[in-house]
Amino acid sequence: MSERKVRVIVAKPGLDGHDRGAKVVARALRDAGMEVIYTGLRQTPEQIVQTAIQEDADAIGISILSGAHEYYFGRIIELLKERKASDILVFGGGVIPEDDVPKLKAMGAGAIFGPGTPTSVCIDWLNSAVREKWARETA
Amino acid sequence: MEKLIARALEGDHRSIARLISLVESESPQAEIIMRKIYPHSGKAHIIGLTGSPGAGKSTLADKIIAHFKSLGKTVGVIAVDPSSPFTGGAILGDRLRMQQHAVDPDVFIRSMGTRGSLGGLSRSTQEAALILDACGKDVVLIETVGVGQSEVDIVKIADTVGLILVPGMGDDIQIMKAGIMEIADIFIVNKADRDGADRVATEVNMMLDLLGMRPWRPPVLKTIAERNEGVEEVVSEMTRHADFLRRSEEGRRRRWQRLGMEVEEILRREIAAMVEVAWEKEKSPELFELLAARKTTPYEVAERILGTILTETCD
Ligand SMILES: Nc1nc2c(ncn2[C@@H]2O[C@H](COP(=O)(O)OP(=O)(O)OP(=O)(O)O)[C@@H](O)[C@H]2O)c(=O)[nH]1
Ligand SMILES: [Mg+2]
């Protein structure tokens, strides 16, 4: 019997050009046994949210370097609400100033990982947050 | 569960996605779902796209979706990528090339890892295709991982199989591999912007000549998927093939063969489950001692277990 797997969207919204960081995270999550749906560069919040819904993802990880994190987190979380899919976790990394983290969390972001955070921290957080999500589903 | 299935059948993407997950993870509800879903299936044109890694399957799928859309069709896509045999994890990257369709309410794209299926197409791929079919997608496109067993397995699921070849990848040897030539309904020579596409096409045609007269002669088409060249032709041939299957004796034969395989598959699964239960009950240190000392044989043990299963099921 195949057990349920953690499914994560790794997306890179915005116009800035490279996705090295996102790819490193994607590989680390795969090596931790998760299924990573990689959507590539320049994704709009609408694309990211529809992808998460069709893929029945447990979490959306967004990588942001452009500084527009407030807009992207806000919009993605809002769209998830509209689609009644707020159970999908949202987390992020990239270049996000420490001072902005509380605001993003207040918006509904589950976790924000600053530059240089070891991927194991992200994996541990995901594993426990997703299992809590599953527990809520069956409750 | 009833509500979830009803919403999925109305075409709600979130519900469809959830059903696919339940079936994919072999949840206890999977069988209930499939029993409810199955009667609504059988309407979609199921198309398989196979070919070596990097041949351009996803790029072509993206363009094929667009062409079917322009014909007013709704499209479901199942894109399979390999899971790591060590960690069970996977990076599912096929849909990256199809993201222009992500927000289209008429297109549903789902990525799947091969999980435990050893390179073959897993049962859940077929079940996901049935779900998309039942939930109203006119066309269901399946992209395989393109290695090993999955290339041959796709014929068990798809009405129309498109095999993608590319020049300069040793495909002339590839296509001669047992079985591959026979399963393709349409040959697509992609990356025709490169040298050698004509040669590949000629070789395929020569091999098709050797296979002799068949009710459907697979067309050999050249495409440049990246530039959307030749794709319209591919889509119209796929549609022509669906019409052929609908009308011909060959089509009827294939439909019956597939239905037969579906029954066999379920039977095999049920019997395997029964056997497992009975064998678990029979296992004991004493039995293994007897076997090791050759006081009994695996044949006798198996016979006895089968006997128990048969008497139990007859009661
Ligand atoms: N030159 C050329 N390159 C192409 C063409 N079609 C696709 N490609 C490129 O080929 C590469 C692989 O394309 P994909 O569509 O990902 O191939 P795939 O068969 O889906 O690959 P896997 O899913 O990894 O097996 C990409 O870099 C494409 O841009 C084409 O017609 N000509
Ligand atoms: Mg692909």
C-alpha cells in the first residue's frame, strides 16, 4: 500500500530572473521524500493557486528575491481564501527582511525562512505542519 | 464522500484533485470512489504521449492542449515523472511547460510520481484518467516517463498512443525495441528543426511497410513543438484515430481487450489480497522448521492454503 505523500508547490513569482535558490529547496524536499511540483519562473499568484488546487498540494513554497513579498504573499493567501483552500499552507524564503516577517505571518504565512537557513529546518517545519493539516482533515 | 464525488462529477477542480489523491495513495475509500466514478467514464478520448526523456513530450503536450482548446474541447492532463527509488520523493517538472493553461477552467493538469510502480505506469495513472474522463474532460492526455515498461503500458490505458522520436538520439534503435513500434498509433518526429528528421521519418515509414497491411496505418508527422509547428496536424490525426476506433472492428477489439484487462487486474488484486491473508494465518515457526527439514514442500503448503481459501469462499 502506498502511503500519502507530502506534496509541495515550489514557485517563483515575480519578474526577477533566476531560480537557483528555489531549485535547491526543491531538491532538498525531494530528498526528504516529498513530491515537489516545480512550476518555474515568473508565475502569477493566480497560476500558483490554481496549480496548488489541481495538484492537491499541502503547501506552497514561494521564493522571492524582488522585494515584492508583501504583495505576493497577500495575493496568494487572498486567492486561497476565495477558492476555499485556506487549508493549504504557505511558506517562503529568499530575501525577506527580518522586520517584515511578523506582518507576513499575520497575513497567514506559515513560516518564513531567511537567507542561509539550512534546508533541514524547512523540511522539519513542513513535515510537522503538514501532518497537523492532515489531522485536521480527518477530524 | 458522496458530496465530494458529486462535486467532482460537476467538474469542480478542487474535488477532482482530492479524489485523485485518495486513489493515488490507495486510501480505503479508493474502491468506493472508483465504483461510483466508473459508470460516468468512457466518454473521453484518452491519448498517451510517450518517448525518450527530453524528446519534447511536455512541450508538445502544451501545444496540443491549446489546439484542442481552440476546437472547443476541455482537456485533462496527467503528467508522470519518476519518483526516487531511494527516498520516494520526486520533482515533478512536466507541468512547468504547460503553465500557460494553469488558470484555464477548462484545463486540469495533474502531476504524478511513479511511486512504487518500477518504471511502469501505475494503476493510479489509469484511475486518474478515468476520474478526469468521468468528470467531464473531453480529452485526457497522459505524458509518460518515457522509459522502460511505461512505454508499453500506455497502450493498456490510452485510445491513441503518440510516440515521440527525435533526430540524433539513436531512436532508430529505440523504435526497433520489441513492442514499441506496434503500440504507436501516431509517430511524431519532434525537433524537426534539427538535422536528420527526414531520415528518422523515412526509417519509421520503412519499418511500417515491413509490418504490412494493418487496418490503421500510423501516420509519421514532423513537429517543432517549441515553435508550435506541425502540432495542428498531430491533433487532427489524433482525432481521426479516435474516429477510426469508434467505427472500426479494430476499435471494438481494442475496447474489449482493455475492458478484459480491467477485470483481470481487479481479479488479480482481490485474489492476491486473499492469498496474503491466508498465508499470514498459516505462517509459523513450526511450519518453517518443517519446510527447512524437507518434511513438507512449498508446493504442499501452497496447495493447502489454496484449499482453505476455496472452502472459505464457498461457504
Ligand atoms: N530544438 C528543439 N527543442 C525542443 C523542441 N521541443 C522541445 N524542445 C526542447 O527540448 C527540451 C525538453 O523538452 P520537454 O518538453 O521537457 O521534454 P520531455 O520529453 O517532456 O522531457 P521529460 O519529461 O523530462 O522526459 C526542452 O529544452 C525543450 O525546450 C523542438 O521542437 N526543437
Ligand atoms: Mg516532460
